Amino acid sequence: MSLGDDHHSSGDYGGAGQTRLRLPEEEGGPRRGGRSSSRSLVTVVGVVVLLIAAIAFANRGGDDSASAEGGDGDKPKTSATAPSGTRPVQSGFAHDEQGAQSAAANYAVALGSDGMFDKARRHEVVQALADPGWVDRLQSGFDADYSAAFLKSIGLDENGKAPSGVTFVNRTLPAGTKVTSFSDSAATVEVWCSGLFGLTGEKTTNPVTNSWFTVTMKLSWAGGDWKVLETSQKNGPTPVPGDSPVSGADEMSKAVQEFGGFTYAR
């Protein structure tokens, strides 16, 4: 099941242009009356105002860019999408029904990720999400679920690692949430999810498949946030499969590596 991981646009910046201002020439022609002089003065003032505004705007933009990039405004902003981040999950959800739904959706992603197959990462996830009084119970339950025998049956080693040249995929994608009970101290939320699970590779016996399931999550309000007390799962509701052609192993492996998984949901 998936833990909340984490997300700048890139762009090129060009130099500022210059505008030349030519004042009306007095030599080589007759002087016109006050009306012409007044019109020229208005034109000059208008152009000067526009120039001042443009310079101020350019300077402001330059300062913002420099501060955003640590003082070097010439470098474009860059970023990369990755399947994991510095935090295991987003936290600090509102103390209401919507906050409980957001917490449940995010926790479903966290508990339905490939990180749960690695013992150290699994313990980190549980420590971050569980109610303090239920940490040991949840952790021992998940440790039993992800036993060495189970990992071997799906093609992973005892540390949850895939064979060389193969990528393991386990992602949970919430499609919706529903509150079935709520109080100031506890909530039960159902999260309808789609999931990806399997190994990419030409000779794998566990190719990546798609499934639909519903996670029921019991939460408590503890320490100023929603925390997990208990989770359970059942199959469906499952929609009718579409007619999209199945992708080959190479295409699937490339997609998994290039499209980073989300670590937050709602």
C-alpha cells in the first residue's frame, strides 16, 4: 500500500531591452504654435512614464529571481519529479470531516507504497501515521504481513528489493473518500482506490497489474492531528475495463521510472 512523499517550473530568462527616446527637433523647420508644443510635451511625458514603469518592473522581477535562486538571478529555476521525498507523509490536517478525509486519503497512499516493503522505511511510515498508543500494534501487524515468505512469493528478496534489471511497482491512487462516522476525537473514513502492483521486465512472472479496492481507516485525533488506529481493505468497487491496449514491459518500466509517484492525495 503508499506513504506520502513530495514538488518548480523551469524557464529561460532573457536580457532586458532598451528604448531610445528622440525629442522633437527645433532646427531645420518652422516652430509651431502652442498647441503643437503642448501635444509634444504630453507625448514626451507619456513615454517617460512608461519607461519608468518598465524599468521599475524589470528591477522588481530581477530582485525576485535573484532571491529565489540564492542571489544568482541568471540561473533558471529547475526541479525534478521523484517518487520519494524528504518527508514520509503530509501532516497537520484540519480538525473536521474534510480534514479526516484528507488524512485518510494521504495515509492510504503512504500505506500503499513500495516503501512498506522495506523494514526501515515501513517503521518510519508507521511511526509517522499511527496513534502513539497504537504504534506497536500496527507495526507488528505490518511486519507480519510483509514477511520474508511473502516477499519471496512476489519476486523480492528478504529486504524488499527487486532483482537486478527489474523495477518493483506498488502505488495506491485514491479516487474518492466517504466518512461513515465522525466525532471530535475519532473518525472512520472509507477511501476508494486504484492500485498498481507488480514487477516490470520481459521474463517476470508478476507483471504490473491494476486493481480497485476500498480501504477503511479508523482515525483518532491525537497531538493536534489525525492518526491511524486501524486499517482494513476489501475489493472493489471495480469499473468495467477500458479498451486501451496493454503496454509492453519496456514501455511500462520507462513510465514507472519517469513518472514519479505522488506522496499526497487530497
